[in-house]
Amino acid sequence: MIPVTVQETKPDYLYDLDERPPFYYALLYGLQWAFIMFPAIIMAATLSVSAFSPGHLDGVRFLQLSLLTSGIFTIIQTLWGHRYPLLEGPSTALILSFILLAPLGLPVIQGGMILGALLLIIAVLSKQLERLSRLFTPNVIGVILILIALGLLGPLIRFMTGADHQHPQGEGAIFLISLVLTLFIATTSYRLPGIWKTVSILIGMIAGSILFLFMGRLELRTLASASWFTFSPRWMATTPGFSWSALVSFACAYLAVMVNSLGSLQGIAAITDQQRLAKSIPRGIFVNGLGGIFCGLLGVVGTVSYSMSPGVILVNRVASRFTVTYCGVILALAAFIPKLAALLSLVPAPVVGAALCVALGGQVGVGISAVASQRLTFRDYFVVGIPLLIGSMVGFLPQNLFDALPGSLQVFMANSLIAGIALVLFLEHVLLRKGEEKAKTEYGRETT
């Protein structure tokens, strides 16, 4: 996401950006990164699969492919892409589009993701990144980050209440347990020292799963029946289709991916190497586009560069990008071990919901800090507040409310991400646009 603090001088590291630690050290650091990544991949897979009717998507297969794509593109990015120690994993913005378009079917989602990723690649190759980045003022960045989090409130409510076919309204006791787990994860993240702080979500998910095991609400049959190793020649579940609504939705989502990648790259460059940043930005975003095409073909969520790396690096004092490469290898290999994927997929939905609540809460905080990084004026309250309200409102409106509207309007009014991003861009740059000189003075260097 958007970096909150930037250090003036680069710290001293045990292993610097381009240094290769000994194999056994690199493997140990890679395992550490993998444990940090597991919760994010579990949450992404659980959210995406739950958007479809039960049995429509194979949860274990989806998790395996998510591990594979995250691993492959972590390797590509650290070795040939942006060449920074950044993890690659499922994008929250793309998850939201995945969920919103689930009623249209997986083929439409695949086609939309492929075309959205292709547009991102075209933006890089045509050297339009700089022009596009000017649209992302602090207001726009903040709204996008907060809007993505609020757009996931629907599935978050279902997860935290334990709503399913047996309990369509959820259970109050399950919600209370999920709420306690949320507070537990947030507290451990704040209180634990050193490297333990970075794996607080993993600790919370393990503790929550053990609790549900003692409650007799952990389904172990899938784990028992899963094989130890497999290699399936059938990668594509369905053939990609086309829909204008999917194209527009994923085009907006990939704008958010671009914002995310820019923030992540700027954050990691601030504590490692600023000189390669100019070349790393287009290379990294180009690989994000390639990842979207590959993930679209497989029918899973596209990847993005995560922003958690600076905190981990400052704690363990290892900035080598090759340790993250080892993490990518571990994730990719884990994809061929169904027993591991089945074990990871055992995490109960309320536990995933608690972890997700903490992660999205942090994202809302980052969005607020992005908006507050400038000197706020009266017009900013409307530019930020109206898109957040309307975008969130659209997510809770009945799906058939806009059936009478023309198809082009349905695309904008039936998708919370599209509605919110379109509104904030319209208000910021057209309807309530600042004078050019005034905008330069107030935004200055904060504008990406």
C-alpha cells in the first residue's frame, strides 16, 4: 500500500539487496517469508471460493493454484521484474471484482481479468504510467484503499457470523468468538516484539483453528483424503468469456493494483535502493500485468506486490531479494502438495474473517493517512466522503435494482468499486477540481 514513513538513511543489513546469503540461511529466511504469506493466500482463496455456490469451485485446487501463482511471480519479480524483496500475492482489489462478478460465472471473470491485465501492460509499453499516475492524488489513493476494504464488508459479515446453509443468519456466539480473535490478533501485532509481530496473523489463525477443533467444528475429512503429491495436467477449469461489465470492473481494479504497486515499490526503495526505482516501477507493474493474464487463464486472483516487506526487513535486518526468491520457490512447491493445501484450507471461515478484519482495518488506516498527508480543505470532505458513501451503498443494493437501466449504466451502478473510483476521479479532477497552481502547492510531492 502507501508507505507511511520514509527513512532518510538506509539501515545496515546483514545481507544487502543484491547479496546472496548461504543456502541454509536463505532457506530459513524463505520459510519465514512463506509463513507470513500463507494467511494472505488463505484469506484470498476463502473469499473467492465463498463467492460461488457450494461445490462450484474446488477450494483445495483454488488454494493450490493461488500458492503456485504467488510463488511463480514472487520468483519472477525478485529476479527479473522490479528486483526488490517484495512478496507477490492475490490483490485485494482483484478479489473484490472477483466477488462482485461471481454471479456472472467464472469464464466472465477470467476474461475480465485477462483484459484488465492487458490494459495495464499496454499502459506500461505505451509509457503512459506517468500520465496515469497524476490522477492519483492523496484523495483518490485514500478513497481507493478504503473503498476496497468497505467493499468486502458483505463477505466479512458472513465469515465473522459463521453464516452458511445451516445457519443462514449466522450465530451470535460465533460472531463473538470471531470478534475476540480480531482483538487478539490486533493486540499481538501491536505488543509482540521483533519478528513475532510480523506473524501475528498466522499465530491468531492457528489459535483460532485450535479453538474450533476443540469445539468440534473443524472438518478433517478433506485433510485425511488429500494425497501428499499430485501434478494435474488440467490447469484451466473453464474457457475465458467476455463481458463489458467484467472489462470495466477489472480495468478499475487494475488501476488500484497500479496504485498498490507504486506504493509498495516506493516503500521498499526508501530502505534499500532508490536508484533502481525508476526502472523497477515499469518492470514491476508490467509483471503484474503478466501475472493477471496467467491467473486469469487459471481462474484465480491476479497478483500484486505486497507492502508488508519493509517492516519485516527492518526487524530481521536481511534485505536480500534472494531470500524472497526462496519463499517463491517454497510457495510454488507447496502447490503440488494437496495435503498442505487441504491443511491450510481447514482454517474456519470465522477465523479467516477475524484475520481479514484486522488486515482490512489496517488498510482503512493507511487510506486515512493517505488523505491526511495533505492540507485538507472544505472541498476534500466531499471528494472523499461522497464516493465512499455511494460506493459502499452500491454494494448493499439489490442486484436487480438496475435491470431497467441501459447496459452501460448497469456496469457503473451495480459495482461498488467502479462507482466509487469513477466518482472520486470525477469529483477530484472535473466537478470540484482545484486550480492548477493551488493543486501543485497543496499536493506537491505526495501526488504519485
